[in-house]
Amino acid sequence: MESQVRGGTRWKRFAVVMVPSVAATAAIGVALAQGALAASFSVSGQSFKVTAKELNGTGFSQYGAVDPGTTLSGEKTAHAVAVSAFKSARIEKMCQSVVTPNVPFLGDITLKLTAGDSRDEDKQVHAKNLYIDVEELDADAEFKDINIGVAAGSMKDGPGPGMKGGKEQANPNGFGQEAGSVKLTGVEQTAWATTAGTFKLSGLHMSLHKGKGAGIECY
């Protein structure tokens, strides 16, 4: 079975594509308030942008979750995310950027990382047991052997790595989807967290830039 998102059809907001997952976060919030779900680690007050020319993943699963955290001023907050998980992933021409606003005497400062800028697969970015907590994504996508509407907690028996486990804030009875493989091209995404068992970045380059926006950040 193969599912494609091509041409002019774009994922303008990943959470919108995963409507049942995001809608489920309201129920998750109630469970958290009642102490039914354990607290996860606290994410920072800065989301980050990631682009990739191409991402090829095997063993894919996805489900809704809530990332608790704080704002840069220290106030408690939370973010609804779609967690995309891969048993293995290969990424060509990856860029990651994060903006630290209002640095004294300097203004906005952007930290940018690039890696894997090569057509040689051995010199691209490689990750195993990769989890990305995504808030927004634009890409063209192609899935193979996809199952939609799987209970998130049962995906541990499927092709993907399943849920993170531990103190994750996610409902194991909630909506999930899984696929044998996925190919994403022209990736632009905003995320709050990335977790991986291994993460190999060939040709890694890090740089700091004054300012933010197009031409400074990854997009």
C-alpha cells in the first residue's frame, strides 16, 4: 500500500493533517490535571526550525502528545505536538536553526547547524530510534505500507519504534499511524524536541549570526 502527498498539495500544518491526534490533546490535558499521566521533561522556551532536501525513514510511527515546558521568562506552558518516530532515518542536506531573542547589546542571535550536504548516502545525516516533536511541517510525502487509525500504544508491535515511553505525556489509546517507510522531500518544519538513540552528522558546521528571518535562519 502506498500513500503520496505530491505537487501542489502541501502539509501547511502537520497538526492539522493529524486532526485526531491534536484533538486528543484536550483529553490528555484533563488526564494530566488528574494525575493520570506522568510529567515529561520540560522543553525550552525556544522552538527550532529544521529543513532537509530529503528524509528517507524506515519503520515509521506517529501520534499526538503534549510537551510541557516554560517560556523564556520562566512561565509554565505546554505545546501540542505530533511525534514522528523512525527506527532509522537518512537525511540529505539538513539545516537546524534556533533564535535567541534580545541578547543584551546584540539583539537577536541565530544559531545555525548544517550537516549531510552530500549526494553520497554515507556522508549524509544518519539517525536510529529518532523522535521529532513537530508543531508544523511543510513537505512532499510518500508512505509505503501505511496503517492509519492505529491505537498509539499498540504501535510497539508495528514497523516503527512505537511511543517513547517513560514519562511521556501521550495517550496510548489515542490515534496513531504507522508505515513501513516514508520519504519526505523539501522539508520545512518547526519542532520543540528531538530525541535519538544515535545521531551521526557528517560535515557538521555550526555558526552564529546576528539577526533572524529569511537568509539567516534555515527558512
